[in-house]
Amino acid sequence: MKRLKTNDELIKELLTLDEQTELQNFVEKEVTKHRGGARKGAGRKPKAIDKVLSFQIRVSLEEKNFLKYAREHNLDYKRLMES
């Protein structure tokens, strides 16, 4: 039985290196155009390491003042809950 050649083998056999890279670039461009998934620039943007994240919580003014006081005075919540 005659051995069949793969597409990659035919491309290497019939095209020059420049033509091969041109074909590969064209195929990659077409695939990203028509398929979903990972694309350049897709997804979440990386956050800067030095940038501090801000948290938003919904609490009453009284609770907010207590949390501020607890943070300033380094209250140990576990000890408070045991009492």
C-alpha cells in the first residue's frame, strides 16, 4: 500500500521557507478571525503590583465606624467572640 503524505509534509516539499511562513501567518490570522477563544488582548488585563485594590462593603454608618475603630486599635476578633 502506498504511504500517504500529510499536509505538513506536502507544504515542506512544495513550498519555500518564505512561502511556508506566509501560509502559516495567513492561517493563524484566519483562525483567530473566525474562532472564539483565546485571542490577543482578550481576557482580564493584568493589575499593577503596586496598585492597591479597593473593597466596597455595604454596612450602616455605625458598623462602618466600629470597623474603623477595630482596625485602628488592632482588636482581636477571635478573642472578642470567645468572651
